[in-house]
Amino acid sequence: MAKFFPIGQIMGFVFSLILTVIAMLVYFTDMSFTTGMVILLVTAFIQAGLQFIVFMHAGETNDKWAIYSNIVYGIGLVVLTVLGSLLILLWDM
């Protein structure tokens, strides 16, 4: 019966709840803008990684390095899009 109990998913869910509570504490406590943004960004990336690995089963196939490289490629595209938009819209370059 122990092999049918999804302990990995339950631990992932509990860890997701903990990360969500940390993000909510940033909102409800009075901390500086930079500290709050750093905490929010770190918890957001940890949460996204947790979702990919635990709930979307990214590492459970034989092709896991292809999946991880696609994730890194997607993150790179997002960063380039955001930085390009900021460059054009806010920084007038």
C-alpha cells in the first residue's frame, strides 16, 4: 500500500503552501520594496521549479534533459522579452 501513496506529491503540495505563505507574508508585513521583491522573485522561481518537477513530472521520463533544456530555453525567451520590452517602453532605447 505504501507504493500507492503519493508522498512526493503531498510533500510538493505542502512545500507549495509554505512558499505561498512566505509570499503572503511579504504582502502583509512592512518590509522594504527591494527586500520584498527579492523574496517574491526567489519564491516564485522555486515555486515554478517545484511545479515542473513534482506536478508536471518533468524528470520522470527518459528524455528529462530535453525537457529541462526546453524549460531553460523558455525562461531565456521570457527574460529577453521582458528586458526588450523594458528597453523599448520604459528606457527609450
